Amino acid sequence: MRIAVVGGGSTYTPELVDGVGRMRDVLPVDELVLVDPDEHRLELVGGFGRRILAELGHPATLTTTTSLEPALDGVDAVLLQLRVGGQAARAQDETWPLECGCVGQETTGAGGLAKALRTVPVVLDIAERVRAAAPEAWIVDFTNPVGIVTRALLAEGHQAVGLCNVAIGFQRRFAAMLGVGPDEVELDHVGLNHLTWERAARVDGVDRLPEVLADHVAELADDIELPASLMTSLGVVPSYYLRYYYAHDEVVRELLASPSRAERVAQIERELLAMYADTSLVTKPALLGERGGAYYSEAALQLTASLLGTRPGRHVVNLRNDGTLPFLPDDAVIEVPADVDHDGVRAVDLAPLEPLYAGLVAAVTGYEHLALDAAVHGGRQRVFEALLAHPLVGQVELAEGLTDRLLAHNREHLPWL
Ligand code: G6P
Ligand code: MN
Ligand code: MN
């Protein structure tokens, strides 16, 4: 089995390599190929990855390359984890929306649109090359914004699925609270990427979310930074990203008064790369746990194992709606539990989505449709319309101001400008 990681020079990659090393029985990897334009990073991350595999006694070879084609030869799965423009572009996305009183975040609102515009053309180009070289290969996307990027891939007919770590995070969390194994917990996780609610946590067919809320709501509220009373009254656990909606103005005030996440991440990355350069380091450092991607390697590798047929299973993924949420178009991309095997992903049946969540999901789906249109076809008017449709923007003057700033800050990354 051969797996390619595009954006393999990411500081996150040792997490994935560690997962490959530990999950040998689930996913028998012979070769892991890291693809990245940054040779220096490839050398550091690749070298460290080889030491991790050796330490775990895993026989896989780890190779690195700056060009995509050699990585695609006979590849079974391609994991996408790239970041167009790097943390510098992210720092912009997190800053200029604040000038208009809007949240600055790398996936939500105007900053997320900027990231989508930069990313979609690059990912589509890679996917075309994957299709040409390895038509059978699965593309697993965790490049953000995952909902829009996955929608772009599926619209072009690629064999792709989108993934985020929010669901596996809750699964682990609830399992620990209930004193059961993570695989025993089945989430009723519903919505769009970074716009989801946990409506139930079933163990042996019994919903134990009420028990989780009764015993641990304060702890969850601390983490998600939303009121405990909200979760108790609704009987659901929203993802952390709902804070950008339910507490938008408070978040803006906080962001205006603090350094950006991009700055913190850049600092963590500098420290991590220095550690990776130390040849005595053979296990992933604790500092890596300060990135937001906890458990992402497990989620990615378990999903890949199901797609490649070595271990079919149920995973929360991003896939075409196709009637699962009847109030959305078929080509919308939703994030829900799905049964996954060699034939692909099939969403499980879900209870109807309550109006309190369905309205927001429908609005953001409209935004994602327009965002993809803007990413593929370019043009100021399309960017403006996507922003106008976004429930966190919605006003003409605001959308105009955000459009101007988005275009001004992304000139070097948008070929149509
Ligand atoms: C979580 C989200 C990802 C996001 C990451 C950010 O893992 O699910 O979509 O990319 O957080 O983490 P960072 O350390 O870059 O802030
Ligand atoms: Mn995510
Ligand atoms: Mn319930």
C-alpha cells in the first residue's frame, strides 16, 4: 500500500507518521511519500518521520519529493493537507475582517472565503493530476475549508472525501466521560464542516448524551466557550466553531485584544521544526498537541483503511448530500456519519434537522455554493455575492468593505486578479 501526503512538509505530519507506525494491523503501509514544495521542511519532517517509524519498528519506507507526479505512481490514497500561502496568508485572513467588525478566522466568514479562493484552484489541479496518474486512488481532503474544498472535488467527479477532527474529538471525549471505549460511541453528528451539533451519543443503541450533559456540562462549556445553560436547554453539544455564530460579537472583541492564532501557530511551528532537526528525537513531541489537529491522524488513517477495504467502518465524513438532509440541494456537501468501505461512502439515515439548526445550515450551504463559484470563476461580483449570502455578513456595506479587503490582501494568490 502506497500513500502520498500532499503538504507533507507540514509540522503536523509526524502525527500522521506516528499513526501509520501504530496502526500497522489496520493499514499495512509499504510506502509513505511526502510531497511539498519546501525542500528544507521535507528534509526535517522526512528525517524525523523515518526515525519515528524506526522507533516503532515499522518497515514502511518514507520518501520525499518536491514534485507531485513521482508520488502518484501506483498510489492508493492521496491525503491533502496543504496550505496555500502558508501561515502568513492565514495571519491576513484572521486580521482584516476585524477591521469591519467581523470575525477573523481561517475557515469561518470572510477569512474562510479568502482561504477557499486561494485553495480550490490548487486542489483541483492536484486532483486532475491524481486522476490522470492513479484513477483508482482515493483523495482524502483535510485541507480547509474542508466543506468547500470537498464540494469542489466532488463537483468535478473526483473520488474524494473530506475529513475533520471535530467528530473524533467528541467521540473520544464522550467515551472518556462515559467510561467506555471510543469505538463504542456512535455520534449523531450533523451539519456542515465546522457547523455541526452532536445530537446524541449512542452506546449499544442507547443515547447517553443526556448523561454526558448532566455530569460534564461545565467542563464541555469551558472547552467550547459557550454557556452550559445553552447545551442543557437544547440537549445538544455544538462544535467549537458555532461560537463564531452564537457569540460572534464577543469573539470579535476578544480577537481585537489578542494576538492572532496564526502568530501562535507560527511560534509553535518554529519550535517544532527546531525539535525535528534534533536527530536524537524519535517520538512525537508533546508540543505538537498544542495544534488544533488532535486525533486527526487516527481519523485519517481509520478512514483510509475503510476506503481501501482493509477495515470497513462508520466514520463522520464530508460527502454529497444526495437527499440525506432533504432541505438542501443534492450537490451540497454535508458532514455526517457514513458507512465506508471499498465502494465508497454512504451517509446513514438521520432524524430530520430541527429548524433551529436547519436555517443556519441552509444559509451557509448557499454561501458555500457561491464561494465555490467565486473560487472557480473568479470576479469581484462573485466574491461580493458569497459574502452577502454569509449569515455573519449579510449587509451590503459590510460585504463591500470585506470584498475590497479580501481582494487587496490576496493579489499574489488569485490569478484572476
Ligand atoms: C482543528 C480543525 C481544523 C483546523 C485546526 C487548526 O483541528 O478541525 O480544521 O485546521 O483545528 O489548528 P491550528 O493549530 O492550525 O490552529
Ligand atoms: Mn476541521
Ligand atoms: Mn438527544
